[in-house]
Amino acid sequence: MLVLYGSNLGTAEELATRMADLAEINGFAVHLGPLDDFVGKLPQQGGVLIICASYNGAPPDNATEFVKWLGEDLPQDAFVNVRYAVFGCGNSDWAATYQSVPRFIDEQLSKHGARAVYPRGEGDARSDLDGQFQKWFPAAAQVATKEFGIDWNFTRTAEDDPLYAIEPVAVTAVNTIVAQGGAVAMKVLVNDELQNKSGPNPSERSTRHIEVQLPVNVSYRVGDHLSVVPRNDPTLVDSVARRFGFLPADQIKLQVAEGRRAQLPVGEAVSVGRLLSEFVELQQVATRKQIQIMAEHTRCPVTKPKLVAFVGEEPEMLERYRSEILGKRKSVFDLLLEYPACELPFHVYLEMLSLLAPRYYSISSSPSVDPARCSVTVGVVEGPAASGRGVYKGICSNYIANRRTGDTVYATVRETKAGFRLPDDLSVPIIMIGPGTGLAPFRGFLQERAARKAKGASLGPAMLFFGCRHPDQDFLYADELKALAASGITELFTAFSRADGPKTYVQHVLAAQKDKVWLLIEQGAIIYVCGDGGKMEPDVKAALVAIHREKNGSDAAAATRWIEEMGAHNRYVLDVWAGG
């Protein structure tokens, strides 16, 4: 059995690893790997399980070559003996591209002769993705095993053989973590507050301008991302450690069950604090499977039924999970605090948790200014927890915001996807739409245009639409943007939602500038949108569709086809993230 994954943020890889373990425990010969490792060599014997994510319609980094290969001019019978199943991970906030990569993989395999043993599954990170997978996989496995003439009834599960055993040890030297995914040490050079914290109307929020020194072998282009490896909040780490009877400084050694795949450091001394700080996600929403495991480790006759009430398939139980767990973003640790009678062991807790994933930030500078350093613009996430318990702090935004000049972070540059690049010909018009920290890549675009103009390049027209709450609070890089506009690098249009007068957002200013916007579109402009993909981007798209309808007299269907064609030709390109 071949289990393949395409994953940037770890969700698809974690599901694939779990299923590979489950199959192996039940006697299958299993190979696990990223999709890119199997370009041109899908097996014609056995079964292939593919679990893959989409990011703004683009494949994950470790599935790019595989997807490109499937899009080539392959023979109609290229996969005639391949039997497969596909499960897609996505986020329905990105409605236009939701599940597009898993769908493409499924369609191309089928088109070229492969046979799907079970219909493609879909998991939505905006909802209960893990629960959707837990429902899809057993049904898919039951059909698949019949297809291969195997009697397999899930007689053994991963829980039968705990992944980790914990051995307390004396303090010893702990090996340095080998940075995964190509992350390297980068020194923090600048960490400045961008929001106005003084005067009569100070901002209560925080956005940081952070610059890092790039190692000599690391380079980037405008539009790229900086992938930052975060650490969990020390206060949270301390609380979790103490809940299980440890101090953060306590040293333990993890031993792994024979034949199991472990992603935490095993066989060497490591502090509980470091394990919880650097390796695992502590704030992810608890899945129904995790709550079921908690219930299995609860003897209290009062607490156990309360946990069980979240995990059944009955409509009232599903709704209770959606409203109380998903809706309030409760983690396993939140539930352990809420239900102290749960006796979940620490080794089981560790096995529940996902690996701590890197966070991606659009680079907000141009290498033409200084190729040895780059900047990111980070909105610090902090506010009352939806669970009602204390304050929620975004893991990476708070981690990086608290780094001082001279501190080291681990990060790597990731190439942008789906055409989010300045055109090679700078005379091509561009329209940039980026409220809040969505401004980040466009600051890099404008720095690049200014550098190229200084060297004699001829620039085409550019429009930048920026939105924030109040011009005296969170107008990011205000002086710099105004200077760039004054020097002819771009036209600047602003929208303020908390200033005097009616609330104004970027889509409103876009509509107000419809004549100029449409003129540039007719001249071949590329439209870039960066920011919230749940609310802002759909509203911007609706404004552009309305402009098309007015200028062409088209109906809604024709205007929608137009914006889709713009996207297909990389003239409407997105760098968006899930809305809150």
C-alpha cells in the first residue's frame, strides 16, 4: 500500500502518517512519502491513498512536480492499472479554489485510466476536518479491501500500541534540533511597532515591522513568503507541563513503540518545556477523535458522559461539538482544564498533538534595496479567547513580535505560487488591493518598481488600494506610501473603516474608481489581492464583477466567467488567508 501526501502546514501529512501506521499495524506493507517522490512511477500493483491540500488553488510545495506531471500530455492509458483513493484538505473560505488540487489529481488519474476504488473525500478546515476524514476513511477502506480481496476489519488500532513511552532521566546535554524543511538561523535586525501608540487616539492593537538578516546562501524575490518556525507561549507551556505533573525543566526520554513512525525526538534526553515549546501544536481545536480518547481515559461517572456527548453521530451530539468545541475553538488542553477528572496520560497527549507547523508571512521588502535582509509585516493576534478562558495569543505572531534585536529565529524563504509576481515587463499596468497586513507584498512590489525606475526602467500605471481602521492609528507605512505615490511609483487610494463618516472598505473605494480601474483592465492590467480570503476577497471580487457588468452590459453569469478567466490567465491573482 502506497500512502502519498501533499502538505505545507502538516495537516495532510499527519493524516497520511496516521493511516500508514494504521495499515501497517494491521499487516499491510506500507510505503509513505510526498507526492513529488512518485512523479512518473505510480505503482500498478496494490493501492494508492493520496491525501493532499490546496493553497489558493496551488499545490503544496512537495506536490508541485507531481501536479505538473499530471497536467502533461500523458497517454490515455498511462495509469490503466492504478487503483487509488483521494482525500482533499482545504478551507471553504477560499471558495473559488476550494479542493481544486485534490479534484485535479482525481480527475487526471481517472482520465488516464486509473480506477478510483472510492469517491474522493473532502475535509474542510473551516469545519470538522478530522471528523470528516474519520467518517470517510473507514468507508473507503471497507470498499478498498473488498476490491483487493482482503478481509480487514480494523481489528487493531494505533491506540492499541501507544506510540511513546516516557522515561524520566537526569539532566544531560540535549542535541540541537535539526531544523526541518530547510529552516535556517536568521538574526533579527529590526523589530518596530507600526501602529500609533501615542497621542489622543492611540491604537490598542499591534503590527510589527520585522527585518531579518539572510544567510549568504538564501535569496528571495518580491512576492515570496518567509516561513517562520514558531514556539509556543512560555506561560502556556508551563501550564500544560504542570497539568501533567511536570515542571518545564524536567528532563525525560521518549521511547517509541517498535515499528511505529515517530516525529518527536526519541531516545535522547529532552526537557518537557522544550518538547511542548518547539515541537507540538498546543492550541489546535480538539477533534472528536481526541475527545473520544479523553473519554476513554476518564473514570469519573460525572465527567465521562459529558465528554462522550461530544463524539457521537447523533445530530444533537454533532451540533454540541460544533457549537461548544469548534465554535469556541477549544483545544485538548482547554478541555483538560474544564474537565480535571480526565486522567489522560502525558504520552497519550503527546501522540494526539500535531507537529508545530511553520507560519507563512508575505515578505514586505525588495532585494533590490538590500539582498542580504528582508522584512515581514506581522499583525499580532491577541484577544479574549473564544473558549471564554483567558486570552488567546496567536502562536507565531506573538513569538516573533517578542524577539529582540540580535535574537535568532529559524525561517526559510518559500517561493510564491499562482502568479503572484510583478510582471517582467514593468510597463504592464498593475492594480494592488491589500488592506491591513495585506499591504505587505505590495510594499515589496513598490520598492522594486522604485529601484527599477532609478535604473532607467519605464513604469506602467499602478494603483494601490489600502484599507485600515483609522488614519491616525494603523495606516501602515503611511509616510513611505505617500512618498512613493508622490514620486509616481503608484497611485494611492485609502479606505478607513473607523474614521469620521461612513465605514469605508477597499471594495467601496475600488467601486468609486471604476472608470480608472476599468481603463487599466482594458490595457491588460494584472489585479493582485492580498489579505482576508473569507470576507474581503469575495467583496473585492464582487466589486470587480459589478464593474464588468456596468461597463459591458453583461449579466451576472458572464461577469463571473470573466473574473474566472482572469484568474485562469494569472491576471486576477491572490495571496489570501482564512478569515476569522
